Amino acid sequence: MADQNIRRRDFIKLSAFGAAATAILRLARRVSASDPSGTSPHKWAMVIDQAKCTGCGYCTLACRAHNDVPPDISWNRVIEVGNFGDRKSYLSRPCMHCEHAPCVEVCPVKASYYRPDGIVMMNYDRCIGCRYCEVACPYGGRAFNWEKFTGPNPAVPKWGQPEVERRPRGVVEKCSFCYQRIDRGLAMGLVPGVDDEATPACVVACPVRARVFGDLNDEESEVYKILSETPSYRLREDLGTMPRVYYLSARKEEAA
Amino acid sequence: MIATIKSIRWTPYTYWVTALLVCMFFGAIAGLIVFVRGLSVTNLTDLVPWGLWITIDLSAIAMSAGAFLLCAAVYILDLKQYQPVARTATFIGLIGYSMAVLTLLLDIGRPDRFWHAVVFWNVHSVLWEVTMCVTLYLCVLVLESAPIIGHTKWMQNRWPKVAQWMVRVHHYAPYLAIVGLGLSMLHQSSLGATYGVLKARPIWYRPDLSVLFMISAMAGGPSLTVLVTMLAARLYPRIQINDTILEKITNFIAWVLIGYLYFRFWDALSMTYTYMPGRTEGLRVLTKGILSFNFWVWEIILGAVVPIVILRSQRFRKQPVLRMIALGLVVAGVVAYRWDTTISGQLVLLTYLPNEIVARYTNYFPSFIEFLSGIGVIAYGALAVTLGIRYLNIIQHYEVPAGVVEAHSLPAATD
């Protein structure tokens, strides 16, 4: 009887130990999975030409439709920045996908992270909603889901549907360079920036082709060519965040 | 029900507890509304994402700084005479940190994921470090407070064995004090660094914030401990306090305040030198704008200068009422500093437009629900300390329960 008791106790101990070990192992695997290691041959970047931009806001709308962004949030904002000659000048601002992103550095749980191809991504399943990234972003590129977004999205047309899941209440969201289009396009053998299906929605929707998207590692890409031929600037370069969104200033020759 | 209420003998104590319970009740309702309806019930925005709750959180942690300071004094510097005060400070620290955890749960958008920081580490994040330190230090405080609970009659009668274990934890007090000192120094200053590392906010972006948060906590924490001790001794005749050691602590507070004021002065003065977009405007908001009353009156004059005068002058500090007022002002000054820092960094926004890097202003005033839940948390803290004074004997400088008389060794009776 005593013997059996000990055996039972041992069994319980052993199973408890086994359960704990499994839990720790699973935890460790999850933690290590949180670091998307590996390399990518690509380095995505966007060029926005302020000389062409008319401030129509199609980029914002397309973004809303494809990413199911609620009406009170804009992943891509179009801001009037003044007059240039006799026409207005605009600044369209997606997420800068900084090389040294303050949001990634400050996030306590690695819900914001760098993809190997340079996209600054959000893990919406992990975000705790502390909003430190919002405080840290110099570009106001992030928005918090103060309320649950329910009902149909007015920006989504009847004939289509968003490509990504709607974010829950209580997490911070932002532009992802339409990673879903890039990834699916690459899997289909398409070239992001060349083939519309593999290019961010805002770039495709722009009626005046003010936006160009592509791979900075690819010398044949349009972004590479533009940036090596034309002077460009980035927002708040003094901060050293190294944005991957480049701007071409409004210029005289095209201002007419 | 009415009969029971009628049978209560209404004393100042019962009035006080009832008032706190009412505040807690409404606070709990407000908290429930926050959890059900989400943070849309607050006045926080994407431009000012942090507000009243963060201030309460930062203040509660600063007010708990007495715990690590006095424990370090007793168990590391071997200043045994402060042991009874360290006991009080430890308990206040435990309550303060639990208040901070409660407000954080209110504040994060996904309270169900509060444990993520423990599992998913981002070692680059100051906030991660703070979260880990606060979690670990809360464990230290629980252990440090265990002997207090273990000494209660109720515990000893109900679970004598558990009570014995809890008392035995005291054996490890020096080690806990070392761990506590390390963790506290780390996160008290890191709370300042949480703001100080943000390039996007020029008024915050400077290393001084961590130093100032540390020093102001070293003044505010012991102030609250001494204030609560003196207040309790006045209200409960059975509580006997040793005024000599309290006076020594207030003397220490005065010196810390002088150091704080000195660093604060240079910090502020250095920011006036040359125009820097965002920073200059932030300083203007602080010293001339809407926060100027808080800054000059609560932070500098009442929060530092007046207490220094009172606590440094022997004639003034010998008068208990005057000393308590001074300590209360220090506490208020530290809270005002936390609020002003939090708000000044967010009210001024720096634009990112190419030819126009200028400051823009926004506004924030906490919503009713924010106030209600915040007051609820504060009421919880006040109630916990009140009950601790009454039932856990946390303030007792002479009739220390057996087993805590000596700081280092444990009497044979419990071994």
C-alpha cells in the first residue's frame, strides 16, 4: 500500500514535471519564433513624387479598401503642405518603414518587428495596446483602435473584399506596405512594383502615377533608377530613422 | 441591513473607510466600463495616448521608493535603527506597486495580454525592462512583506505552518534588499528613460529624465512613508513612534530635495539655450503656458523650496504639523512633476513636413471615467494602508512583534 502510494506520488510528480517541461519548451519555441530571422534578397522602398501628386486621396481610399482600415483611421494620410507656384502641394504619408524604427525599438513585446525585407510589421495577436509606439513614432504613422470597428467598411466596394483581417479593439495598427500583396505576388512569380497584383494598393490606385514601389537591391527596378538619377529627400532625416519612403520635391518643370 | 448600519458606531475611522469603499465601488464600476467599452471612454487620443492613468502609475511607483531605500539602509548599510520604518515602507511599497499594476491593466488596450511582456522579450525596449523589473520587484516586495502577514495572530492561529514559513522569509531580508535595490534603481530611472529615449518628443529627449525621476522618487517615497507613519501615530494612541529616526529621515529627504532642485535647475536652464523646435515650445508650455502653475507653484515652490526650508530648519521640523505639511508637499510636488512631464511631452507635437518642422499644440483633459477609475485605484491604496496600519501592525516602532526585533537573525522560537 505504502509502495503504491509512493508510486502514485511519483507518477503525479513526474507528470507535473513533464507538463512543466513541455510548457517551457513550447514557450521557448514561441519566443524564438518571435524573431523572424533569415535574410531576404529584397529591400522594399517607395518613391512619392510631389510634383505629380494632386492630393486626390485615392491612395488612402485604396488602402482602406484593401486593408479594411476603419473610417476614423488613415494608414496613409494626404496632407496639404502649401502652394507651389499656382498649384497646391501635397504630402502623402504612409508608414516610413524606417531602417531604424523607433516603434520597433520601444515595443515591449516585439509586436512591431522588422521583416528581413525591411518592412516594419505589426503582430496584431501580440500587441498589448500600450501605445508606446504611437508616442515614439515621429511621423504619426500609427493609430490605436479605440473602438471596435463593426459593420461594413464604407471604403470597400461591393465587388471586392479586403485582403487582410480586421484588427481587434485595443491594438495599434499601421501601414504594412501591403505585405500580403508582395508575398502573394512573389509566390506567383510576379515582381512587386512592376506587376500590379504584387504592388501596394496605394501605388496601383494612384491615377497620376505619383508613387513608385520596388526593390532597392534590384538595380533594374524603377525606384533604384529614380533615386540614383533624381535628388530626393526623406522625412525628418535628422532623426536618423532612415525611412524607406523617399520624396521627390515639387519641381518647376512639372508644376504647370 | 439598515439595522446593521444603525448598529455601527460611527467614528472617524468608519467614516474614512466608508468613504474609501464608496470611491472604490464607483472606481470598480468605471473600471468595468473601461473593460467592456474599451478605451474610447477616455479622452486619450492618437496624439495624446498617455494621460492620467500613466501619471497615477508613475506616481504610485515613485511613492513606493521608500521601500528599497529603507531596506537598503537597514540590511545593506546596517543602519538597524531604521528597521521599523523599513517595515512600514515595504508595506506601502507593496500597495503602491499593486496600484501601479491595476492602473496599467486599465491603461493597456488588451488587458488580457498583460503577460506578453514576460513571454515575448524585446530587450531593446525600456518599457519591457520596466515591466520585468516591476514584476520581479513586486515578487520581492511580496516576499519582504511576508513576515508582516506571518506575524499576525490570525495567520498564526489559522495556518501556523504557513505563518512560520512567512516569518522565516525574513531570514533572507539582506538578499532581498540587494535584489530590491538593483531592480528599483533600474526601473525608477528607466521610467524617466521611457520618455527620455524618444527622439520624436524633443522636450523629453534627454538623459536627465532618468536622473530626475530617480532623485525625485528618492525624495517622494520616504516622504510618504514618514507622513503616513506620523499621521497614524496621531490618530492611533497605541501606535508609538520613534521621532528621532523619523527626523533623521526627513533630514535625508531635505538633502535629496536640495540635490533634486539643483539638477532640475540645470536641466531646465540648459534647455533655454538656443531655439530647438519642439523643445523650446515644450519648455514654454511648462513655464509660461497651461502647466506653468503646476510647474512653479506645485513642483518648485511648494514641492521643493518650501519643504527644504521647513525640513532643514530645526525649529520648523520639530513641529509635527509643519513637518507633515512639508512631507505632504513633497509628495504633491513629485506627483505634479510626473503629470507635467507626461503632459508637456505630448501637448507639443513636432511636424514632419519637409520645409516646416514646427511645433503644433494639442490638448488633453482626463474624462470622467478616467478620474473615477483613477480615484478608485487611489482609494484602494489608501484603504489597504489603513487596514495594514490597523490589523497588520505595520507601524510600530517599539512594541515590534517578536521575531523582527533583530534585523539579521531570527529568534530561535520560530526555527
